[in-house]
Amino acid sequence: MLSDTLEKVQHLFRPNFEKVYIVSFEDCPMIPELEATPLLKCGKWYVSTGKEWICHSDLELSAFEWEFLQSLDVEIRETIHFEVNYLPFQ
């Protein structure tokens, strides 16, 4: 019941928000540099420094993850985590 109400409220507000993917390097031994990789083509990057990056992409999450991980070294791929969130339009 509560989850249905929450889903309806989120549905009402989503048109005013942009879906973004958060890429976490918290467990990663090294953080890549965005400019030095083909990661730029994954989407519009709002934050691309530090241990948490934020990107808007027209790709679905699974496709975004695949594109992102393909450009990184195999040994760090399993240490990177992805989540979906929403940012308000400005």
C-alpha cells in the first residue's frame, strides 16, 4: 500500500526531474580520468571527479553500465557501483 502511494508520487514528480546515474568509485583502487577515456560519450556529465560521478544518459542503466565498464581495466570493473537517482531541472 505504502509502496503504491510512493510510486504514484514519484511518477507525478519525475517529469520535473532528470534521471541520472551515479557511479561510485568508493571501493575502487584508482579513479579514471574522464577526458582520457571514451567515457565522455556515455552521456552528459554533471560531476566527473572524486569518488562519485553523476551522469545523465539516454541509455538504459544496463547499457550505460556496459558502455562505461568496457572502457576500463578489467581488474577495477567489479569495484565500481551504479545507482539511479533524479535531479531537479533548473
